[in-house]
Amino acid sequence: MMNIKNLTYFFREAYTSLSRNRLLSIATVTTMAICILILGAAVLMTINADKFMNRLESDLEIVAFLDSSLSKSQVTDIKGDIEKLSGVKSVIFVSREQALVNLQTKFADKNYDLVKTIGKNPLPDSYEVKAQNPQDVVNLAQQINKMPGIYKVNYGQGVVERLFQVTKWVRIISIGFIVLLTMGAVFLIATTIRLAIFARRKEIYLMKLIGATDWFIRWPFFIEGIMLGSMGSLISILLLSWGYGSLVSSLQTALFFIPLVYQQSLLINIYLSLFATGAILGVLGTYISLNRFLDV
């Protein structure tokens, strides 16, 4: 069990090492700040990309066109059959008259009068179907298409499948990028801290000779690593929060249709996670660097 006397000694040694190696400490903090800044930017980019992809997926819907020969009771029965399908979120009836009004609205700025142009309304009644899980759209569309009274189903065939492929690879690449950045940060921190430990290799050697345990030797370096990692991550968080806040303000005005993550609670959790990541990477880099010098 660590007592107060040892704890005081560990912190004093860590502070002494930081003061003695100011330039190296500044280099380590700068390296950490750059690594965490890039990592944080990658995390925010990944979260925003995922939100955008989810927005696209949530807008997917199935339009089931009905046979014109159906009676009102048959139309109602079809709605009930669709609602019974597993994975259906909502079913909305769109009459042929409403469909024509919707189409006319789309061409309102073109000064077209569709009713005069096409004469009789050629549009059929339809059901707009939303899936609980966008990934089920294709399967639901195939089931609905087989129902009696449905003569055609439209869900963006081809486009939907490509969208799912794109979103899948965007998420895989984003996660891979974050993992690579994390590994790179550990390597850079381990290399930087190794220089500080190398300068004190004789001191470590003497402590081992007089019977100091490995953990007694490790603790000051771990505290030093935590302090360096925390300072570096704090600098990066300040820069990231300022830069991201400015970006969100600009894009919300210029590109308001792009959904960005701006909830303060979520951003605070991200920044706290980055701060903890900096401390953990400092410990991990120290552990990797220190082990070889303890083999006396």
C-alpha cells in the first residue's frame, strides 16, 4: 500500500524531472498536444460523418403503388398487412389527388401547370412505408412487392444498396484511422519519454542495486507521464473546442442543411475522454519506455 511519504517523494521526483528537462518536457507536451488534437479532430469528423450517414439512412422510405382497381376496403386491408410486417415503423396513405398536389408543388418554381399539361391524373394511390431499421428497407420492399394489390414498389433500387456500402466503408475507414492515430501517438510519446528515461539510466541502475523495487522506480515516471499527457491533452482540447466551435458557427449559417454535432453535453464527454486518453497514453508510453531500463 502506497503511504503518504512515498507519494510525496514520487510527486517531488516527477516535478524535479520535469524542471530538470524543461526542453524535453516541452517537446513531449507539444508532441502529445499535436497527437491528441489530430485524434480529437478525427473523432469529431467520424461522429459527424456517422450522424450525416444516419440522417441519409433515416430518410429512406418505401413507396408502394396500389392497383387502381382496388376497393376502399381492399386498400385498408393492404395497410393492415403492411403494418403486420416485422420492422415496419409507419405506414402513411397518399391518395392519387394528394400525390398530384405534391408533384405540382415540386414544379411550382418552374411555372408548370401539371394538371393542364397532363390532363387526367395518371398517378395511383400509394403507401409510404418507413422501416424501423434502414438496413431492412430492401427486405421489406421485396415482401411488400409480393402482396396482392401492389403493382409496383419504389425504394431507390440500386442507390440504397450503394448508400449502405458507402456508409459501411466510411465507418470502417474512420475507425481504422482513429486506431492508427492512437498507435502513432503511443509510439511518439514512448520515443520522447524514452529520451528522458535514458538521461536517468544511471540513477535507475543505482536504485536497482540498493534494492528498490520496480514499482518504486516506476511511480515517479508514471506520474511524470500522466502530467505530460494531461498538459498536452488540455492544450489540444482548448484548441479543438475553439476551432470546432468556430466551424460549427460558420457552417450552421452557410450550410444549415448539414447536421453537425453541437450538443454541449456530448462535446464535453468527448473532451473529457480526450483528456483521459492523454493521461492513459502518457502512462502507456512511459511503461513501454521504462521496462527495458529495469532489466538490470
